[in-house]
Amino acid sequence: MSETVLMIQRCNACGEAVFPARYRCPRCGAADSASEAAAGGAVEESTVVRHRVGAQGGGDVYLASVRAEAGPVVIARSDTALREGEAVALVIDTDMRVWARKR
């Protein structure tokens, strides 16, 4: 599976970091922003989805709210359960899913 580092958007006017990208900054309304890498962060909360409507046999899905080092909170999938405060790397796979990988 090929993966790339997660990119977030930072407003050039006020410095607000957001994910996913937006046309205008939610803090100041400016339309001038730049992309920057959000390579890692810390888990704030996590959960597991055991039953999904319409799912065909798939297993558990682990999800985590990760506070990226760059600022914004990102919802990411994981291969295993993650603990609060655990350091993770943030990557995007070829299907454009955000993953939290244990460091």
C-alpha cells in the first residue's frame, strides 16, 4: 500500500490551520492559504466500529481523533486500537483515506 504524508491548509493571513482544505479561512475569511505537511500528532479519542449497516463481512474499524502537530483535529483510521495521548504518524493511502500509524 503506497502512502503519502497528510497535508493541511494554513491561512497566510492569520495562521489558522484547517483540515480538510477550505476556499476561505474559517477564522478570518481570507482566501490566501498554503499547504504544509502534518506528519504526526497525538490521539485525543478513539473508538471501534463493530457493526456497520450494509457491511459485507468486514472486520472492526478503528477510528481516532488525532490532534495534528500542525494544529487541526483529524479523524483517522487505524489498524489497531489506539490509546489517548499516543503519538502517531498521519498518512493518506491510495484510496484517499487518512490513517494513524503508531510511531
